[in-house]
Amino acid sequence: MEISSGILFIAVYIVFLIIGKGFRKNLNIASDIIVLTLIFTISFWGGAEIISGITLASTLILSIILSLLIFFITYVVGIFYKVDIRTKVKYSVGLQVKYILPLIVGIILGYIIRLNLPYYSIIDYELYILAAIIGFNLGKELNISSVLGSLRSALIPLLVSLIGSILAGLLIFAIFGFSPKLSMAISLGEGWYTYIGPAVASYYGPIYGLIAFLTNFFREQITFALVPLLLKYRNSPFSAIAVGGATTMDTTLGIYVSTLGKDMGLTAMINGIILTLIVPIIVPLILSL
């Protein structure tokens, strides 16, 4: 998501938070529909544009390995934070299948059909709809104390995400032989693939830009697929939010609302907003050193 689109997303979200305070009706079904549509659209685009553009299978495999490394290191870092928050994790096999199925179908269909569509614009509009629906649903329960509480709690997954990304960057440097700056830039992309791919490419060329893009793209997809499963076995909400990185403010936000509830959904939203604000500051500084 571009910065201007991100600002509009936040604006729509805030407007519908206010509107939602005057209504009792929830739009939970609509929220599920738009989340699943987003997963499918992103995956379809990945199948059509990303996979078809890869000339070497090793690039794809390497990107998946890097994304898994960043994901699980970040998750483990979060486990060490002891929290008193108790959440009712809503999980079922059906929930897991519900998120994985459009991901797999989207990639397969995108690879087979290979439509040349304005994916950036389509995803942006879907995100605005998601912002409106989630804002509307959260609005009736929003108050000053909940916002302040979410702001304080969001600092923990924010810290976990940054520490996890830094540790992962060090491992990428040590294991794969990338330069320290390149390793850190890739890992600190925080799932924001549309930003980190071009940013890395401008310094290191198209191949490494593609690796940065794919690594962060797959981090988002892994978040969709594994967060509900991980929450089933360990109620570690801050770890779960941290692995989503900047995507917790938009694309993966619906996953956190549906699995952790509305309060932690607000925490995820704030975490994503802060990361979205600081990633374009941190990454260029690292690359320009």
C-alpha cells in the first residue's frame, strides 16, 4: 500500500469508527467476505505477476525460506514477553481452511489465467471497504480508555516485530551471505512488499529487489495461513500481531479481529500504522549507510 493510500485507509477507518457508534448492527459477514476477497486478489496477483515473472526456481525458494525465517524468529521473540491479557481465540479447522483455500485457489488461477489487471488499484479499493466495515464494527465499542489501552499494548508487538526483524536480518547475513545492509532492509520490510521491493531494487538491482518483494509478499501470505493455527496452540497475541508487521493495519487486520477479538484488533491496527510510518524512514537510512 502506498503512503497516500495508507492515509486514505486510516481516514476511512476513523470516519466509520464514528459512524459505527450510532448503530448496533454488526457487519461480521461482510467483514469475512472482504477479507477472503482480499486474500484471493493478492494471491491471484501473485500467481499472475510474481510467479510468472520468476526465471529461476531458486529465487522463489529462497524468498519462501527468508519469509519463514523472519516470521518464526519474530514469533519466538514475542513468546518471551509475559502478558496478563487473556483473549478468547476463535479457532476451528473450518476457520483455517477458510483462509488457506482462497490463497491456494488464487495462486493457481492467477498462474493459469495470467490476467493483466490493475491489481494495485483493485487491492486499494478492497482495503477501503475493509477499513469501512471494520471501523463500523469497532465503533460501537470504542472509547478513550480502549484507545489508550490499545496504544500502550501496541508498543509490545511493535518492539517484538522490530527486534525479530533485526535478528532475522543478522541471520540472513550470516547464513546466506547477503551484505548486512541488504539483509536488514529485506527483513525490516515488515511485509510491505510494494515498498521494499522497489526500495531495494534501486540500490541493489532488480534481482535483489525481486527477492525483497517476494520475501515480504510471502510473509503476508504466511500470516494469513499460520496465525490462526499458532494461536490455537499458544495464546500469544503479541507474537501473532508482531509477525504480521505493517500489514496488521490493513490486509491482515481482519484475521486479528476474527481470531483475537475487537480489542486486540485495534491493537493490531495501531501496530501496523506505526510500522507503516517508520519503515520508510528506517529502510532508506540503512540502505544509504
